[in-house]
Amino acid sequence: MSELKQTRPKGTQDFVPPDSERRRQAEATFRHLAETYGYREIITPTFEHTAVFVKSSGETSDIVTKEMYSFKDRAERDLTLRPEGTPGVVRAVLENQARMPCRLYYVGPYFRYSRPQKGRYREFGQVGVEALGEASPLTDAEVIFLGDAFFRSLGIHDCTTQVNSIGCRECRPGHRDALRNYLLERKEQLCGDCRLRIDRNPLRVFDCKVEACRQAVEGAPTPRQHLCEACKRHFEQVLADLTQRSLPYEVNDRLVRGLDYYNRTTFEYISASLGAQDSLGGGGRYDYLVEEFGGPDTPAIGFALGLDRALLAAPPAAGPARRHLAFVVWLTESELGETEKLAAKLRADGIPAQVDYDARRVKAQFKSADAAQAACCIIIGPDELAKGVYSLKDLVSGEQHEVPFDAITAAVRKRFRD
Ligand SMILES: [Zn+2]
Ligand SMILES: [Zn+2]
């Protein structure tokens, strides 16, 4: 038998309280926000047939060539832990024959074998929306606005939005040819990856982080210079609507996003406080993807936002120092029955309640209450029971007073409010 590894795998994270709660809170904020725009949650498997991702993201994309956790199961099926959300959602929408238009959101773990860095993990949290069956540029602007609103609701106020248009089936070939010719003239300056990209997918050279490549594309033909009239108009309307919504944006001609399925509008959210790892997420239009999956012609747009980096950029939660939890303390074994009953009543009234059944001494029970970060203790002893009261001790102020049996719920609620 192999030795038991005592540490988590590289690039993964543990979330112990209160970090787990902060994360769930951010997810809840996203769920609520997305629902106010009419989105409903879709839950898809964490792994799919590998072809789902290869087909949509593109065989030459970094995700597919370098970053997927792919494996064969015991029946030799080719499966992959999902590296992103959109392909699985599109697959599921078609398989379940969802009615169009269809607004969906998702929340969950995603997996990429990349170099772990600050705020970047191999298993990472992502939230996203997909608006399927919507073609209007106003949808683009609304989707972009929604992502920005999420970051703001987390307290991230230095977020800027970069937008670009990479054209459509009509105008992309013209740009691709111009770009290919431009890059061929500078082939010597490009890195090995980019030389291969010239033929396969020249647009991706814009994504390259190698300095020489960045310089080489400095004066390259941009997708925007080659937009057809329809794409130009679409992009102008997106920008006009963003302006009307007072959303600060910058047009970035280099923003092409590393996935094959995007067309027209692409966008990315940037936070200055994150340093070099400044992207909080992004998205774009993918009007051809549903068709490529064998479905009907369905325009669509969506985004995916990284939860890990968002929580890194967000200010720490200023929650209460103590949890909304009442710890019920018993003095002698004869009060145990009453203790269980009171805990049950509090829970039925919606108040989280906990009892230490092991600790015989009151002092030990108070220690447990402190470890649990409870806001208050309710003490039940023979004297209290004889008088028909509980002793309620506030663990923040240390203050203690007696409360009649039937007033305990209200008294604890008041403690939580203060
Ligand atoms: Zn076009
Ligand atoms: Zn390069």
C-alpha cells in the first residue's frame, strides 16, 4: 500500500471556518444578484467527455493542450474534469432541450493543471452566467454590467472593464489573413508557440505573454480595424449602453480571449489591487457554439468570474466577532433533559444552538462555547429551574442576567442584534 499523503495536493485549497463561510457568502451574493436579472441555476457534472471541451475551446487552446485533467475511466472512456463552464452548459442545454431564450448561472469548482500562483489554483471556484438565445447588444452590456455589479457588491471598487470586438464569420477571415501576413514578416521575433499559431490560430498571438511577441504585435492589424458593418454597429451599441449605464470601460484591441468559440464582444474585468495576476474573469459572445454542438442557430453570451481572485481583491469580511450561536450549559446531569429540550426549542425558533454533552464541569463547557465562538451561553441549573428562569450570559460583554422561560427566544435574538 502506498504511503498516506498528509498534505493537500499542489494547487488545491482547504477552506476552514470562517474562510468557508466567507466563500459561501460570496457565492450567495452572486446567486442572488444573478437571480435578480432573471438567471436560474444550472448544475452540471464536474467531469464531461473530453470531446466536449476539445470541440468547443479549440484543439490548439492552452486549456486543451496543456491544462486539462484528462483521464480514462475503468471502461476506457476519455473524461476530463471541467476546466471551464460554458461547454458543459451548452451540452446540457441541448441534451435537456431547454426552451429558448434561456438565462442560466452556475457556481462551482473547476480544474486546470496550471502553475499555481497567488489567487490561481488547480482547483478553483468560478461563478458564471450564460444568456442563450439573445442577440441584442443590450444583452452584452447588461451581462458586462452584471459581472461588474458582482465585484462591487463584494466591496471591490477598483475594478475596470476592458472590452473588444473580434468580429464574426463574415469579417474574421479578412482580419486573420491580414494578421497572418503581418506575423509571417516577423516570424523570427516570435516564440515557438506563436510560430505555430500563425497558421493554426494567429489571433492567439495577442494572448502571448512573451515580451518579444508582445512587441511584435504592437502594430499588428487589430480585429476592430476589420469589422464588418453589422459587427461595427453591434459594438458601438454595446459601448453606448455601457456609457449610459455609467460603467467605466476601456477598449483593448489585444483582448481576444484564449478560446476559439468567442465572436464579436469579448470582455475582461481587471483589478489594480491584484498586481500582475490582475484579471478577475471575463467572457464574451459565442454565437456559433450551440450550432457547433449540433443544435439550432442560437446567439449567446456569458462570463465566468474567478472566486479565488475576487476574494483576494475584496476587503476582509467585517462580520460579527461572535457567531449567531447559543451555547446551552448544564450544571448537573439532572438538567440534561431540560437542556436538550431548550436546544430543540431554540432550533425550532431558528436560533442555532449547541450543547457540550461531554464536559461535566461548567468551566469546560464555557471553554467549548468560546472555541465555537458562540455569542452567548444559556445556563440551566437547579436554582434556575426552581425559579422558572434561565441565566443568559453574553460572551462578548460578559454580562449575565435571568430570563423567564418563555422570553428566552426573544432575549437571544436581541443579543444577536446588538
Ligand atoms: Zn462581422
Ligand atoms: Zn509568443
